[in-house]
Amino acid sequence: MKRAIFAFISASILLMAAPLAASASSVATPAGAAAPSVANAYSPLAAKWWTWALSQPAASNPLLDTTGSQCSNQQSGPTWFLAGLFSTGGSVTRSCTIPAHKDLFFPLANAFDIEPQSAHKTPAYVRAQVALAGVKTGASNLTATYDGTAVPPGAVKYEESPIFNVTLPADNVFRDPTFAGFYNMGADAGYYALIKNVLPGTHTLNFTGTLNGQTINSTYTLTVTP
């Protein structure tokens, strides 16, 4: 039986079917997967962002972190992921220490669908579920400022991700162990921002987004170390 769960991560909606236990967590594009209608450089980053966000246990998940103490969890490579809120609108303020010259990537409004392997769903199916959220035309209040200055218009883009897969742990962000397992068919659509090559110093990042009546307002005090 299909179950729908509504959750908000920087104003996002999740539609999810019953899980199937398995053992991997990665970004992948299955052979023959339907291509997204809007693909750009942000698309693979968005797929990796969801894997990063969903695969971590609730006890240390940056989405549920109210202080920023979990900000560095599972970060690697040149891009540093930041989170908004999960399961609710509202405001959050976090402090985070990151290395210099990283690129910051975060969602202003996004939506996704993940389906378990046992459901045998197609890429076209999950993309249709994501489209129900109406992110492209329905998201509003999309703002991002860095040290009080709006990021350049080109830094915020709408994207649709490639197909990805992810494993939810027993201690997952939904706080329901029955959701644990392997989801082989996932897709997203969203507005994301990318701030490149952050320099040493103390900086303030604020971003907002509204989707389907839920608004988030996230503020980060960033200590960027040489």
C-alpha cells in the first residue's frame, strides 16, 4: 500500500512508499532512466545532497541539528552541503566551521520522491510524483544573502536531479524504524543556491523559501578556516 509522508527540508515535500531492507547508499543513474526535463550543473549535486541528508541517523543528522554541531558530518570534496529544516516550517540559527575555498550548496525549496526496490517503480513514475509538488511554479520567497548581500541571480537555479538511490537507517530522520531500507528509485526538483570559493573569516549566510504554505528561514554563522 502506498503511503504519503509530508516533510519539509528547506520547504520540501516527500512522497515515499513502504521500504525494503538492503545495504547501499549512493547516487546512481540506472540504465534507461528517463532524463530530467531541466538538467544543469546543480542536478547531480542535488541528488548527492539528498543522499547526504537522508542517509544519516537522526541522532546526528544536520537536518535535525538546532545548533550547527553536526554541520561537518559526511562532508567531503570541494562542495559543502548545508541544510534547512525538516518536517516543519520556521526559523533556525546554526554555527558552523568549514575549511576555506569550499563551495556551499543548499536548497531554498525542493521536493523529492523515493521508492523501494520492491515497488518496481519507473523513473517516469517518480518524476511524476515529484511534479505534484509544483516546485518550479509554486515556490516563492526564494532569497539567499551572504554577509548581508544578496547572492548573484545566477547563483540560484531550478534543477531536476538524475535518478538516485539511498538507504535510510533504522534511526532515520522520520524517527520510524519501519522506514529503514534501500530505495533504488529517487528523484528531486528544487531551487538551490551555490556560493563558490568561500574565503577565510566569519560570515553570515541567510536563506529562505516557501512551498505549499511552509516557510523556512535559515541563518548560519560560518567560521571559515584557512
